[in-house]
Amino acid sequence: MVSVYKFQEINGVGRLGNIDRDFAEDRLIASEIFLSSFQGDDLVMRTAQYQAFDLYKAYFLEQIAYDFNANTHKLKVLGRDPKFDMYIQAYVKIPMDKLFDDYFFLRFVTGKSKLSLARILGMYPFPLPGNVTIDTSILRDEGNEDVTWVFDSIEAESVPDWFYQFH
């Protein structure tokens, strides 16, 4: 099942401290940390400014309306034509019976299982019969390697399937 999460125009300047469409708390805190005191205001003033900008946006900027049909997988732009490039964020739901066919999922679960087993076995060191001890650092290292490999592989392969340009 495919669902469209976000459909918006890309028209912000995108630099820290400037008026941007992203005025989340992380951006506000980052702009306070990385900008000098001559460029930025305090966090409370900046929050008030961005709240006012958001209110002004409701009166002056036209919103792009869209309709996504989940059955036909067609996205329809309603109202005016976009003036800038569009950003579409969509998600695909993987059925539960197909989840274990995914190699990345299996390797991620295996890595997390190794980490959990290393944590449980390493909590109280005890000897096995024959005075053999379990080295949990090997399990922990393999688990960390598996998890980071999965994230790195997904990041390397996570490119958009297609681009559509509308003029």
C-alpha cells in the first residue's frame, strides 16, 4: 500500500537562521548555537517570529492542494499549477508475509539479536562446564557491524525511484 505523506513546493532559502519553511525546535536550537549573537536573536524571540511567519503564510501564500488515490496510485494536483519544484514524500507498506523475504530485515534482526544476547550473557560472567567462559565482546562487535552495515547499505541504495518535472 502506497501513501503520500507530504506534497509541498520547494521554495525556501534553506540556510540556518534565515526564514525557512522548516522552523522546528532543532533548527531553532541549531541556529542559536551556530550563529553569532549579532546575527541571531534569543530562542524565545525567534520562536515568536517563526510563529508569526507561519500565521502570515496562511494569509499570503497559496497552498498546493493534492489528491492521492490509494487504489489507482495516481496523484492529482488540485487548484493552481506549482510555481516551484515540488517535494513528494511517499511511503510503501510492506506486507507482513513479505517482510522476512527482505535480506536487510533479516540481517538487522540478526544483528540486534546478537547485541541482545551479548548484553544478557555479559551481565553476569559465569563459567560453563569445563571452565569455559563466553567472550561477549565478539558477539557485541558482530552485532554492531551487522546493524551499521544495514544502515549504510540502505543509505547508499536509498535514492528516489523516479523524478517527474512539471513545467
